[in-house]
Amino acid sequence: MLTMPSELSRRVVILPVVDSISPSAGSTSGRTRLVISGSGTVSSVSGNQTTVFVSGSNFGSSLENIAVFADDFILDVTNITDNNITVSVGALPAGPHSLQVVVRNKGLAIGSVTLTSEPLASLQPTSGSLAGGTLLMITGNGFVAGNTSVMVGIYPCSILQVTPSTVQCLTRSYDEQVVQVKIQVFGVIYPLLSFNYSHLQTPQVTSISPTTGPSGTAITISGSGFGSEAGLVSVNIDGVPVCRVLRHGHGGAVHCW
């Protein structure tokens, strides 16, 4: 006696398949356009505003029915046809990310595709004071607040601010030499940069006049290497910014009160 299978057991589901992504690398600071290729699939990333195109089949035509992820980061699907998905990629931490496509009424697309956020950075300034306190501006991509570290030589650079595209930190004092600057986000190490601790970039204070006085007393600080812009100079007493710089005088003097 033959038994016919039930209607449910006779049904076949065509699963999406991921073959490729284009581009396969892009900026962590975002909006890279990706193209995902395959049979119901996904592709890659590049740039601050990266767009990825995903080509394949069985995607359907409903934006609400598609979800695309780079690891735990959900990506913005901007357009879909049955054969193509367009994805806008925002800021991603530096390093490789597994790309996944979910067609909600069918399931997860199969395939192994990696989207890589390239660890890129530049540094300004590239030299500074032996006494430390140089404000470094690191520009690049893939930075993550709370998970970004900067080593200048053997000492950590004191982090002031982190955005997906910038890091600001203050150097510590060091002997005169060129040291390596090592940036790390999670486990990803960026290409090494260099910073020059130089006596030529080190301001010198030779005297203060007067040395005593009531609150609000105007003082003159003499020395060298103060630069020419009052807005770039600050004066602290015991670590407290209590003196407002008025102007630079001749001969390397700073006037404040």
C-alpha cells in the first residue's frame, strides 16, 4: 500500500546563496555601497559612504522582507529586486566582518562572504614637545569609543575623544627620539605611524613676572617656542587653567591675567 506524503512534506524551499560581495573592503566611518552577488545573496564595501550591490536570485521585491548584517551591525537596504540588493554601509569597526543576508520569508542566505573595514590612519602633528602634552589628531576609519587605544612609544596616549573617523589624545613626556605610534581597535592593529619628540618643538619658560599678587594680577611669562597665536596657548597654575592669554609680546613673552 502506497502512502502519499502530506502537502507540507512535499514543499521545497529555495534558499538564497551568497557568492560574492563588491567591493570587499570599505571605510569604517561609513556609507559604503555594497553589491552582493549569488543566488539569493551578498558582496563588499569601500569608502566613507559605501554602497554595496548584491546580485543573485530569489530576493523578492520587498524592502521589508530583507535584512543584511555585517556581524551584529544591521546595514541599510536601500533598493531591492529579485536579483539585486543595494545596501548602504555606515561606520564599522576596523577589520573583517561576516556578511549575512536574511530573506525573511525564506531564511538565511548560505555562503561565506567577508566585508572588510580597512584600518587606515594618519597623524598630525608628527612632532612635539619633550615634556609631552602635544595634542595628536589621528584621522582614519574604524575607531570605536571605549575600544580604541594609542601607544606613543612605550606610553599610552591619553584619549580625549573618539569618533568613527578621528581620535584625539595627549602625549606623555619622552626623551628626544622618534617613536612608533601604535593604534589598536579591538584586536586590529593599524599600520604603524611615527612621532618625533624634539627639543626644537619644546617650549621653554625662563621667567614669570610678577611672581606674587592677588587674583586678577596680569603676568608676563618669558621664554621661547610659544608660537605666534594666543589662541593656541594656555597657562595653568597647579594644573588649573586660571590665566587667560591676552597676546604674545616681543622676544617670546606671553601676557595673561
